[in-house]
Amino acid sequence: MRRTFFITTAIDYTNGAPHIGHAYEKVLADVIARYHRLKGDDVFFLTGVDQHGQKVQQSAEKQGVAPQEFVDGITAEFLALWKRLGIQYDGWAATTDERHKRCVRGILQRLKDEGQLYRDSRAGYYSVRQEQFLTDKERGMNGEFGPEWGEVVLLEEENYFFRLAEHKGWLLKLIDQRDDFITPAFRRNELRNAVEKLAGDLCVSRPKARLSWGIEFPFDPEFVTYVWFDALVNYISFAGYDPATRTQPAEFTARWPALHVIGKDILIPAHGIYWPIMLHTLGFADEEIPPLLVHGWWNIAGTKMSKSTGNSIDPHVLADNYGEDALRYYLVSDIATGKDADFSEERLVQRYNSDLANGLGNLLNRTLTMGWKYREGRLAGNLAVGSREDRFAPPARAEAIQACQEAYSAAAVHTALEHALSIGIKCNQYIDSVKPWVLARNPELAEELDAVLSYLAGCLRTIAILISPVMPIAAHGILDQLNWRAGGYDGALRFVVTQDELEGGFADGHQLGKPSPLFPKIDVDLVAAPGVL
Ligand code: MSP
């Protein structure tokens, strides 16, 4: 059976509205998914919402509505935003879904039967905000629990525990042996150090007496499942995993393992410790432990964006003001995958104006205008320019194409875009130096002019294909103006291209479309007030 490229993102908490940070993660994953579709891979892109837990229960209570009603409202906001931003996911993981609940219960039952869960009583400090017991490790320099833990209370209760600590040695070995386990590599040490310190087991239940909004334990109705244990399972429950058997259905094995795209804040302990150990105890082989792509954060003036401090940006407002392509472009081009960056609406406009309006848009317009002015839009010949004189030699683009593809494969989207757009920058310089308007005046140089125009049109197709994972609408706009449609085009801005189409030129006699501005320049003075929620 043909393997699928399976990609997931963190599922978003439904205790607040989506902001630019959430949008970044989905766009990043969508870009990677689209890149794979472009290459002809079968793609399964899973994302969704994390709907259980104490915070949700509390927020719903505050609003005086039932938790389900509360999460339905916020889920609708996430769904609307993913539609607005053109996020093309194939599976939707909402943790209140019966399919998911069945899977979580099945896993709990299996771990219990296999001796990986036990019941015990524990007394200690508990963070209501983070929904976990705290140990002395979590105390700050002054011996107190920091503000990140919110309200901390003393609790003593019986719960179910998952045997984490006994798998510490296994996890350390996995981290050392699997080079591809964590991208970027600098996060690997961070995780290794955290695993070294791992001492206790994981409390995976919450007594119903204080939290009812969760998945009930299959063998003890007095308890619901800890929200992280529940949420992590989404990656397999919505991919066809059957907890009752060790031999998995073909639906699941064709997909697994997934590339998990997550933010740096949820690597330790959830995705880097709990999740691999959960999978290991379920019988997943070492090579089936999923790789983690850990991205950084978009901040505002160096600080975390949050609705409570009033500095979170509403992605809808930005998409309405600048278009979803411009927003997608900014979100993945002005940050290096893995690092943090500061969000700035001014930078968004600057990058749009310089890279897209003045750069690529200008190249498209110049090329098509000249094509019509000198040749009525018809390309002739695919003659290698420079056959007569070196001064007509066009800039090479094979290296940029290859570098761009390598960067996409490594999820370095910012670098991929740089390489793609570098082709356009060189084309603009080439036009300035070769001066087609001068060639047009000299009938002896007619072949050179044809070759220059063909070369430029071919480069525009290359660039459009290479930027299409990030800016699908603009890419199709360029391809429409070039009057070219790729194979497998399904009307949803999805297509598959061959390496020849990516690197080559148009056929002799190809008729170009008419130019029309694709990236109208944004007037900097008109930049609206940032879309603060
Ligand atoms: N529900 C958990 C994830 C469970 S996955 C099994 C969660 N939700 S979250 O809504 O808080 O965050 C969802 C994702 O958005 C996380 O990967 C997080 O890192 C990411 N981001 C939240 N704010 C962000 C920024 N400001 N910038 C970039 N990504 C950010 O964690």
C-alpha cells in the first residue's frame, strides 16, 4: 500500500479565540502539506481542537453555559479562521468526537490490563491553571511557584498514574539514536536534560468530583482523563488507530508515523516525554515514534501575545486588510522555523511591498507587457539565449530551484521563499541589463528577444510553482496570466507538477494571457490600526 505523507499540528485549546500565533502554526503545516501535494505525494493533514479540561469547564461556568456549548462556539471561530486562511486539512480532530473518546478509553483499558496504570493517593501542591501537581522542581529561585502556575492549592486525592519513569532509559536512548526525532536540533539537548531529571509517574486521571468535563475512565466512572493524555491521543485516534489490537488496520499503517508540528512550549514534557512513552508502551517500534518539528513563537514587542494583556492580534482583521496570501507570506517568511520573531504590521506591509509588489509583481507585469507589445503575447522558440553574444546569457536558476526544494523539505520555509524569489530578483536585473526594448528595435536581434521573453515567462512559471504552497491564490494568478494550468488541477488551488514543468520553459508558440496587477502596492500611510482583539 502506498505510504501517505502524514502531518499534524497541535490541537488548539478552545478556552479562547484564535490569534496570530495559532494561525502561524496552521499556515506552516499547510505550507508543508501543500508542498508535498505539489510533488505528487498522498497527504493526510490532521488538525483540530482540544476541548476538554478544567480551564474550559471554568470558562464555561463563568459564562453560564454548558461546556459543550462553550467549546462549540470557540471551535466555530477556529474553523472560520482556517477557512479564511486557506488551510487545507484532511482530518478534523475535535476531542469531544465519539471516535476519539472510544480510542482514549480503549488505550486506558489496555494500559491498565498491561500493568502500565495504577491507582495511588498523592498529596501536594496543584496548579489549577496548568492542571497538574507541582514538585519542588517547579519552584522559582525564591522558593515560590511562579505566576505561570496561576492559583496553586494543596490537594490530596486518589488518582490513576501512568508508569513514565520506568521508560526513562529507553527514551534517552531514543533521543540519542534518532537524529530525525527533533527539528531544529538545538531542542534535542533541552529535551535530553529534561528527561534526565524525570523522576515520577504521570497522573492521568482527575476525580469527577472536581472536574467532570473530560473523558470518563472505562473501568472507573469516578474519574475523567487528564486533558493532555486525552489530547495527545488525537494524533492516532483520528488516523484510524485501533487500541484493541496490536496489528493495526491498513488505514492507519499507510499513514503512520506523522510529522508533528508543535510550538516550543509544548515539547517538554507533553510531546517530548509523555507522548513517545505512551506510544512505546502501546507497542510502537522505535522507528514509529513520530518526529517533532518544533517551531518558535510570534511575540509582540518581545512579549508573549495574550488576550488578557490586550496585545493579541486578530488574524481576520489582517486577512481582510491585506488578503490571506499576504498574511500567509509574512507569517512564514519573516520568522526562521524554530526561532521566535516579533510581529509587526509595518514589517508585513514592507515585506509585501518590496518582495511582492515591487519585486515579483513588477517582473510579471513587465514580462507580459513586453510579450504583448513586441510579440502579441506569443512565445517563439526556446533557443538558449546567448548563442550569439554572452551579454544575452540569462542567469542560471537550477541551483535556486534545488536550494528552494531542499529548504521546503527541511521545513525552512523562510529560506525556500528567499531562493524562489531570488530567481525573480535576477530576472529583473537581467531585464535591466539586456534591455529588451533595445533588442526590439533591431530586427537582427529578433531571436534574442524571443529567447529573452521565453526565458522570463519560464522563470515566472518556476517562481509561481515554488511559492504556491505559501501563496496559492497569487501563484494561480500568475499561472493564469501565463495561460498555463498544471496537471491534476482540482479547482481547490491544488495541483501536481513535474520537475520538467518546474525547471523548463514553454512550448514554441505558447500564447500568454493578458497582464493585470496581482500585488497592488499598499500605501504605507494608509496602514490601518493593528487588529487588536
Ligand atoms: N491544546 C494544546 C496542544 C495539544 S496537542 C496534543 C495547546 N493548545 S494552544 O492553543 O495553547 O496552542 C496550540 C499551538 O499554538 C501550540 O503548538 C502553541 O505552541 C502554538 N502557539 C500558541 N501561541 C503561539 C505564538 N504566539 N506563536 C506561535 N505559536 C503559538 O497547547
